[in-house]
Amino acid sequence: MSALIKNYLFENIVAFLSVFLAANIMILFGKLEMGVAAVLYLPLGVKILMYLLFGYRVLPGILLACITSGIVLLNSWNGNLLIGFMSSCAGALAPIITMWAMKVVKVCDFSNLRNIDFRHILSLIVFTSVISALLKFSIFYDANSNINAIDFIVHYITGDILGGLLVIYLVLKIIVPFISKLYQGKSYLTP
């Protein structure tokens, strides 16, 4: 097996495990305190982080994690497999759509992490949250349903933004400094 294929598989496994773990944490939050799980959706932040670290090539790992989470953790979306599958696709594609749109309008090219500042990440989180909420609303909405459009969209946007900010904050302010101190002075950390 070539090194390129090994890297591809490794990156997708990391993306799968990260998103699946974030979904598990959300299930745990939901069991402990429903209010926390309702307004703090961590998987979106993890998806964005995986795309920033590895690029679009981790889409298969992220999509598989979203689908697996829905089937294993959410009881197959309570029997609504097609809607759950489409929602998983929307959640996995929303960051890619946002990153592409931000590149097209020349806000930021996320392919080079050195040129990204926190404003770009914040914009990415906010716009991804809006796109994800609108995509999911278009999937879940049925003319005969009792879904309140404003409540649905605001709930999804709020949870995605807060969860995304928390994940990025934890990575930038806690995990990266910890790893940097752990490996301080090692030659393989320098570019």
C-alpha cells in the first residue's frame, strides 16, 4: 500500500473517530442535561477542524461518522433513514460549501492555514451554521408538519455556532499549547 493511500486512510479514520466521539459527547450531554446538548452542538466544530487540518479529502470519513452516529446513537433517526441520511449529508457538506464560497468571493482560501486568522474561522463557523440550518430545514420541512421555521433555524444556528466556537477554542487555547509544551525542543515539530 502506498504512502498516499495510507495517509488518506489515516486522515479519514481520524476524521471519523473525531466526529463520532463528538456525537457521543453530545449524547452524554443530552442524558445529563438536555439544555446543554440543545445549545452546544460540538460535531460541527469538529467537522470544520477536520476539513481545516486535512482538506476536503476527509469527506468520506466525516460522512460515514455522521451516518454511523445517526444509526447507532440516534436509533436510526427513529426510523426515518432517508431523512436522516440526507441530514447527515447536509451536515457533512455545509462546511465544504462554506469554505468554497468564501474562497470564490476571496474572503479566505482555507487551503493555506498560515493565511487564516480567527476572523476567518469565526466567519466560517457562522456561515457554515447558517448553511447547515437552511439545508437541514429544507430536508425536515414538510407542509403537513408542525415545524416552526424560525425556532428550527435559530436553534440549529445557535447550537452550531456555540459548539463550533467551543471546539476551536479548546483546540487553539488548550490542546495546541499542551502539545507544544509536551514536545518542546523536539526537532520534528519545526517546519
